Amino acid sequence: MIELGVNIDHVATIRQARKTFEPDPVWAAVQAELGGADGITVHLREDRRHINDRDVRILRQTVTAKLNLEMACEPSIVAIALDVKPDQATLVPERREEITTEGGLNVRAGIKSITDVVRRLQDAGIATSLFLDPDSEQVKAGIETGCQAIELHTGSYALAKTVTERETELSKLAAASSLIVDAGLRLHAGHGLTYHNVLPIASINQMRELNIGHSIIARSIMVGLKDAVAEMKRLL
Ligand code: PXP
């Protein structure tokens, strides 16, 4: 079975557009779970542009599925993670000006500090995943950190314009997936996945978890979040 992690950051983005109390991501998490979500994913950004500390703390108490916290390796965010103890932490790079996470972590460049954060999170009982581009050097470095999972960045696959480009991206993802699975790690993927492009990714051997946000939340505006999640779950 492939676990579906529903990223609900966009719900908080709408709330922050008016700096009010609604829609509350906590309500969204309930609907997503009712629709069959196996996990709830939120990104606590340093600038708190959508999800805030209060959301993470309340979600920790209300989510009965897996709570996956996307986070940068920043000391203040690591301290919150160690205190809140999500079930899983996914380490991502973060740039203030970006609209969304643009690329995978550069583990090669930051292996010492990333390994240290992985160890501290895992010592606290938090399963740790690294968000990486499907690049063999990055994946090999990721495996060296001792993390339990690697989430492959499917953004380039999702943006591919031609069949050839798409096939090229899929073969990079397949090769990186084999390295991850052969090392005994959990294989995750996400970013830019939609109802139309998810199946080839879900079909990669040993895929364990997909994290999907934008497409599900966009559809939920039309059909409701519970049904939008159930529809994606049926596809997987
Ligand atoms: N996985 C990671 C690590 C992400 O940063 C994001 C975006 O927040 C997603 C998955 C979900 O991407 P999308 O919103 O494009 O489905």
C-alpha cells in the first residue's frame, strides 16, 4: 500500500491572506483523514508565511494519522520539532523568496550539519526523511546521513513538457529509487503530483509514500477536501 500524505499548507495560506482564523488547517486535517489520508504534512517555514507554531502544536494533538513536519535544518525549527515530536520530519531546503520548495537538499555540501540534525531527530523518536533531487550523488550522500527515508523531488517530472522529457525524468527517478530501496530505506516522492501525472510515480517499485498538496487542495475547492482526498486515494 502506498501511503498518501496530504499537504495542507495551502489551507493556512488562505487563512493568512486575511490574517484571520479561517480556514483552519486543523479542520482540514480532519477532513483529509476522513477522506483516507494516511498522513498530514505541514511545512513550518522560518517566515511562518502559512503554517504557524500553534497549528503544529494543535495538529500534534488532533492528527491520528502520521504527522509529517517539513522543515529546514535551522536550529530554531529543529528545537520546535524536538519539542513537538511529529511522527516524521522531512528535511527540505528553504529560501525566503521562493514560492514553493524549489529543489532538493544539497546533502553533499551540508552533510555534517544534516547528519547531525538527522541523528538528533531520530534520537528523539522522529523518523527522518530527506527531500532530494533524483541525483545519484545526492542520494548516496543522503543514505550516508543515516536517515530512514528519502523523498524524491518529482517537480522536474511534473514540469516535463514532452514525452521524451517525461521519460528522461522518470528514468532518473527510477534509478534514484533503486539506490534508496537497495540501501534499505523507505522510498517517498512528492512535489507537483496531480490526478493526471501520479500513476507512473505510484508505480515505481517499492514506493511507500507520496506527499501531495496543491492538486488536492485545488480540487477540494470544487468537490470538498474529503472527496478530493478519497479520489486520490482511489487512484493510488
Ligand atoms: N513534498 C515536499 C518536500 C514539499 O516541499 C511539497 C510542497 O510543500 C510537497 C511534497 C507537495 O507539493 P505539491 O504542493 O506540489 O503537491
